[in-house]
Amino acid sequence: MSDTGYLLMVFLVMTVATFITRLIPFVAFRNKSEHPLLQYLGRYMPPAIMTILVLYSLKSVDLTQAPYGVNELLALLLTTLLHLWRGNALLSIFAGTLFYMAAVQLGLFTGLY
């Protein structure tokens, strides 16, 4: 088998495996939307995942060297305030990320210390 044929087969197998793993929960819980486990997961998993992502992204912030985490703190504050004001997760995450990247790339807070 040629390299191209081999790669196509690998991609096909990966595609089918990914599709099946995404399909199984929908098939298994098709008529059980009132199941207590699903209600619990639907209520508590999104905030738990967001908390883990925030903690993971802040774990390497060095508070002992300039800019002392100001970029991260302001981006987190902007994201939180936008989400509380608008209630739109996509808007708040996008704006916070955009602000953080602009602050880091432009060095907005490096000259203040």
C-alpha cells in the first residue's frame, strides 16, 4: 500500500472512531433527558470545566516579576465583568483573550513599573 493510501486509511479510521465516540451518548440517552445524572452533569460540568481552565491558565503567572500578573488580572476582570453584564460566554472569552494578547504583544503594562 502506498503512503497516501495508508494515510487515507488512518484518517478514515480516526474519523469513524471519533464519530462513534460522539454518537454513543446521544444514542444511549436518547429518551432519558430527565435522567438525574444528565441533569446534574448539565448543571455542574460547564462551571467546573471553566474553573479548571482558568486555574490552569493562571498557574504559571509570576507575581514577583513585572508586570506582576497585571495582564492576566485585567483580562480575567474584563472577561468576568463582560460575562456578568452580557451573559454571553463567547463574547466575554473572546474579548478577554483579545485584550490579553494585545496587552502582551504591545507591552501595555511593562513600562509602568
